[in-house]
Amino acid sequence: MAETNYVTQDTFEKMKRDLQDLKTIDRPAASKAIAEAREKGDLKENAEYDAAKEAQGMLEARIKYLEGVIATARILDESTIDTSRVSILTTVKVTNLATKKTATYQIVSENEADLKEGKISVTSPIGSGLLGKLAGEVAEVKAPAGILKFKVEEISL
């Protein structure tokens, strides 16, 4: 994982807390579950043991992923963000030129994306299509449904 992961200070702190919880709470619990399942007899026919081992593997993968993201994280400071162009952490109001509907999105890192909260990833088709645009410009976004055109109405923090 060599790419830089842009995150806010809040997200960075949350990831560090999550990692700490995984290591200090979930990892010992997974080990205990494996030990308890092992005590129940023949491991070849012990579905509980297999499930506990699989859960431990997924837990270790999550720990490794978070360690990688934290190691390559770059914390963004909102006070240094230029709002003349669409960039990461800016909030952009756009109008879909085909439907005439407006929407407001905040451009965030992949780790912070949550469409329900109006946060779209900088690497998503719409997010990457809007990057660098000025207010008044039209972004052509290549999406699975075809080319979508969005007019940038307003850019803010």
C-alpha cells in the first residue's frame, strides 16, 4: 500500500482507536474463542473451531489493513484548503444537467466516504470527475450509466 491516504484529523484518530481496540480487545477474544473451541474435541469435525479460526484471520487482515492506512496517512488541515477549485475536503454543490436536480457532496478520502452523509470518495467516478473544477464549470463524469454532466454551482468547506 504505497499510495498516500488523505484523511482528516478526526478520521485518523478514529482509525488509531479502532486499531487499538482490535489489538487489545478483539484479538484476545479471538484467541480465547479458538482455545474454547479446541477444548471441544476433534478439530477435523469442529465447525466452531473452523469459524473461530476464520474470524481470527479476518481480524488479522483488518489489523494489517488499518496499520497500512495509518502508516501512509497524510492528515489534511481544513484551514489550508483552497476553495476556488474542487479538491479533497471541499463541499461542492452540483446540478445534474440531464435531470436538473442539485446535490451537495463533500469530497473525502476512500476511508471517509459515506453516501448517506453526502461524502463521496475522491477516487469515485463523480469525485474524480469534479476534482479541479471551478464554480460554473461543467464536469463530464464517466459512470456505468454513461456520461453524466454536472455543473459546479458552488464550492465551500
